[in-house]
Amino acid sequence: MKTPELSIIIPVYNVQKYIRRCMTSIFHQQGTNESEIIVVDDGSTDYTLPILNKIAKHHNNMQIIHQENAGVSVARNTGIAASHGKYVTFVDGDDMVGINHKAFDEYFPEPLCEELGCISYYETEHKTINKLSAIHFDDKYFINMLHTAYTTDAEIVLGGKITSNTGDSYMLKEIYKERTIRGNLPTDKQSLLLEAEIRESANFALFSRAMLDKYNLRFTPRMNLDEDILFCSLAVFYADKTATAPDVTYFYNNHPDSLSYIMSDKDNFIKYKIAYIHRFYLLLNTITKYPQYMTKELFGSLKNMFIAKYEALFDNTLSYTPNSEEQKKYHKYECQELRCKKKDCTQCQNAYKFLKRLKSEYRDLIGKNISKQK
């Protein structure tokens, strides 16, 4: 069998309401018939699997793998293990690919606000969201991604995304306006890691299979929150070259059944806090193994980002109010870049004490959570 250029991995769990339109958008794309499509059913208990079986009868390049429920990280890893493509991409079973972002502008000419030059925020109504979900899709999503990879020799291609938040009735547009190529400079890694934090997803991107295998990069099992951000952060950190694709747009359906709606009670908040601490520990600990990136601008700014977002976590939930000591407990580790006289973070004991504290905190929270479940 000829090795496919692209493996499209789709983890699914109880998405019977969305899976038909997801698969329709994928098969609508040019080049899909030459790609390898791997759907991993993570123990669905609704009609997701029967629907997929009917679709697969009409597509010889579609493989369905059924496993007991183990979480999205394990499902994606199962898909990677079964894939053969030179490049790998991920699509969630309740999303779609190939929306025409220029048509989107016809509905929303004026954003309420814009951030970081590529993110626009719009309020809208359910009827408009549904209309956009049904029309205005092109057929070049995958081939444009592959074209960018071929012409730039990039190990990662980052595409754009339009998010439909049907629970709160708003839409976000995150579109690259031009192609940007970034390499191994600390300034490149700094911007890429910030971008990975904002993107929040391993979807709408293309990854070199050789790069994933070289660093044994997979999704972290038992980490069903923030696993996307960690995977993308490590990927852009390891990659020698990353390129953006301005002509690629993914449609992300953020609905009330999504994992994104996770801050609804104290138990879920604790799970999110555990994942957040775990993610930053793994990322920052990886960076310490590369002295050239242990700069105040890179390592220090990421440490400060963790501290600021950790404190903000408590402000973003109505179900859990901590004491000020708990909320501010990492503040003493903040990087004082302007006043620091050390050459870089390799000489900073505060940095290593901070990592040790993160590791200890993570283990302590995991232990308490396991004891609570028994």
C-alpha cells in the first residue's frame, strides 16, 4: 500500500448529533480520498458508532477503531499508533473543517474587540451560528495545509479557527493574515509558546510524523484537560521550523456538552487546577533541559504567565472561593526580569525551587483526589 501523505485522526465519544456533518465536511475536501482517515471511538454509548459504520461502507480509506472509554488523550494516541501518513492532523467529531472565513466577514463586518492582531470577538444569535454551520465551506482545507508544509519544509503548519460558542452566543475568529515562518531562535519559541496557549487545541494544525516520533511526542494519558495545549506547546518547542497557513480555517463547535464547560462545580475546578499545574510543570521542566532557552524572556515570562493565570483561575469560577494565601501562593516565585542581575535562568535558584514546588503540589493534589474517589 502506498504511504499516505496525510493521516486524519478523529477521536469521538457520544457525538451522534454532530458526527455526520463532521464527516461530510472532511469528505468534501479535495485529496481526502488519498488520505488515511482513522476514527477512534472512545467507548461511545449512543449511536455514534452505528452512524460511523454506515459512513465507512462508502469509503475504503476510512478505518474505525473501537476502544473502551479511556479519554481523548488515549484515543488520539491510539490514532497516531495506527497511522502511516507523513503528516498527522486531528479533527474532533463535533467540529468541521474548511469554513470560508471571508464569507464569515459578510455576517460580522465589525468585531466588538480584537486581540493580538489575529483574534476577533463577535456577539451573535443562534440562528446565525446555525446558518454558518450549514453553508460557506470550501474544499481546500487539507491540500492548503499540505501545500504550506511542502513549500516551507515546516514540521508544523498552524491553521486558523472560527469558534462557535452556542452556549453563550458568541463567535471568535482566529485567522492568520499572512504566512509566517519561525525557527529555533529563543524569540521564535517565545512567540510560538504564547500562541500555543492562545490556540488551546491540537486541531487545525498539521504535524510531521517524523518529528512526533523523534521526540516520542504523544498526548499525556489521564490528562483530559489542557492536554491539547501541552501537546502543542511541546510540539512547537521541539520543531525546527513552524509555518502559519492563512488560507486554512477550522470550525470549532464549543457547545454545552463540550469539555470546555468544565468550571461548573468545585470538583471540576480541582481537576482543572491539577491539569494546569501538571501541564506547566512538564513544559517548564522540558525547557530546563535546553540551556539556550533558559532566558528571562522565555522561561521567566512563561513562569510569570503561569502565576498570573493561576491567580485568575479562582476569579473565573463562581463555585470556589479560596483564601488569599492559596490564590497568591506562587507569587513569590515571580520573575523580576528588570531587576534581575543574573545572566539567565540557569543561574536562578528561584526557578528550580518553583519547579520543585509545582511537582510537589501536583503530586499532593493527585493523592488527595484519588483518596476522595475511593
